[in-house]
Amino acid sequence: MPLEIAIDLVVVSRYNDPPAPDIVSKAIAAAGLGDAVWRYPSIAELATTPGRQKLGLYEAPVKDTAASAVITVYQYEKAMTAGMDETSLATLTRGLGPNDTRTLREGRLAYSMRLTTPQPQVMPALNWAMLMLRSLIDLTEGVVVDPAAQRCCSREQVLSFIGADPLVHVTFQSEQWASESTWLHTHGMQKFGQPELGLVAVPISLEQEAQAFLRDVALHLINGAHLAAGSEIDLGDAGSVQAVNAPVDAEHQAPYGRFRLVDMPEPGEREGSSANRLLRRIAFADAEQRAAAGDSAGALDTIERILAADLDDCAALALKARLSLADGDVNAAIDLGELMQLRVPDDYRGPYTIGIALTTLGRYREALNALNRAIECEPEAAEVFAARSTVYERLGNRQMAAEDRTHANYLKN
């Protein structure tokens, strides 16, 4: 049996008094949204919450779906947002124009819509809801509050949400985590019956990769993928992340759970709290693609963003050295190799880079020593044996060159 999803949306009116119910019903019908039947509250319903009065409600089936909507009209004694602290209110109104901001701060009349829909029909129901919100905004000159996504929307924004992209109904918020990192997380995945997602300690330099990754995971979940605590998301060569339970508080509600995505621990490594390794690898793949396409400037820009996140990222340093060699700057490549050797002495890419650079200069004996050190660090690196075969060839040792070429081909396969 499909999961039933409840989605709450509110229109805060610019006016203190509502239009007559028959005017609202006719406007809804004229917009092709079907029949909205008005019902006055019962005596029991009148005494519900202090500070506000229930004026009545509209009941409307969602056309061509099994979903339905109830739009309750409330009149408040004070502004609907009167009890909200200034920080939360400022967050809620960001992006709104001055008139809509004033409406939200002062409005005392609200149309509270609860949309109930089977999970497979969320998108058709949300598209219908956006059209309904547009009709209500036109009648009230109001502004929309989306509690699940923790945002407000103007009339123009509501119109832009009607379409095939479900991610327009989710917000991706970035909050400061530490001095040089952010906490990136979603609001609104609950509209699709899915857990909210988050990445913590995201380096500011890699925020664009984090945004793209989080959006990709969110879209997969909305399209039917399943995620539970302990689940692994495998991105092939880029690595894997694991979903772990994350805390929920009053400002970050998550009725279907909240997960933090963290790097899968390497053998012997303790579980961390961030996905920085994955983000660096995603960025590195982009740098490699740019380099292969001849976009050295773009590749170097991405490399610098990786190094801003981790100065000891040898993959990025080695690619930077490779680009330096391609540009004819051999000394820069040697400097980068020596830096890797100093900072990450167990990584083969430092001496390997030095060996390649020295080969370019014709300093074959020194290059051979560097490549031997690289093989001591990593005996399974095919590219080091291939490079050493070239050095042996230049030194006239054809037998050793042939052996290294054979071994390099073996390791590649």
C-alpha cells in the first residue's frame, strides 16, 4: 500500500478580511482546479487555539489523482508570525521583496493548506498545489510559507515551481560549521516521504561539488531509491559514502529521518563525520577531465580548490606537476614532487613525479633512484614501472627495460 504523504503550505494574506467563499470557489474553478467546497466550522472547532479563529475551510479533490486538499482559513488576533524570533523570521523572509516581507511580518489572515497524497502521486499533487497557491495569492495579494522547506515564496516563485523538476520543492541550505567549512543540508525531502540529507564540515572551496552531490542523491531518493542508516552509496572510482543517523531538533524536523553522509572508512580507519575524501575525488575527476580536454586553466583552478581543502592531497599535487611538465616548467614539477615526498613520505607519487621530471631533463641516474624509491612505496603502480622502463632504455639496459615493460603491462591488466 502506497505511503500517504501530508504536505503543509500556507498563504498569508495582505488583507485582514477574506473574500467571500463563493468568490474563492469560483476563482478556483475558473483556474481549472475543480470544485472547492466551503464549510463553516462547527461549534467545537471554533474553540481550538487561543489567539486565532477558524473561519472555515475549503475541501478540494486534486484533479486526476487520488490526492485531496483541505484549506483552512484562520484569522489571528496579532500577526501570524508575532511569536517568531527575529533571526528565524529573517531567515524565512530572505529573498522576498519588501512588500511580501511586510505581508509576512504583519499578516493576520492565513489560508493553511494540507495536501494529502499517495507517495507515487506527489509531483502531480504538488503541481496542482502550486496552481492553487497562485489562485489564493491572486485573491489575497499574499505570500506563501513552506514550513517543510523552511522558506517563503512570492507569486513569481510559485509559478516557477510548476514543472517536472522535483528538486524545486526542496531547499539546500548552507550554514557555517567551522571557520573554513559549512554544513550543507536539505529541507523538504519529507514532501516525498524521504529522509533529509546533510554533509558536515564541507570545505568552502568544495561547496559546489557538495551541492551537486547532495542534489544528485536527493533526486535519486525522490525517484524511488532507498536509503537507510548504514546504507552505502558507491560512486565507483570516486569512492563511497555511508548514511548515518543525524540529530533532529526543533528547527530541523525530519519525520522520515535525517541522515548525514560520511566517507566509508578505509581499512583500519575509524568512522569520520565528513565526506571530504569523496568530495575531493569528485573534484579531482573534474580536474582530470578538464586536463584531458586541454583546459589547463580550468584544471588548475579545480586543483587549487582541492588543495585548499587538503594541502596534502597527492593526487591533486601530482596532476598539477603533470600540467607543469606539459607546460615545460620542469623545475615546478620537481618542487611539487619534493613537496609530496616531504609531506607524505609514504606516498609513491612524490618520488614518481621527481623521476618523471628528471627523465625529461636527461638526468637518468637520478631519475632511476627516484623511481626505485617510488616502487618501494608502491610495488603495484604500473605507471612507475613503465616510467622506469623508459629510463633503463635511455641508459642502454634493454633487458631491464623489457622486464619493466612486461611487468607494467601485467599490472595494468
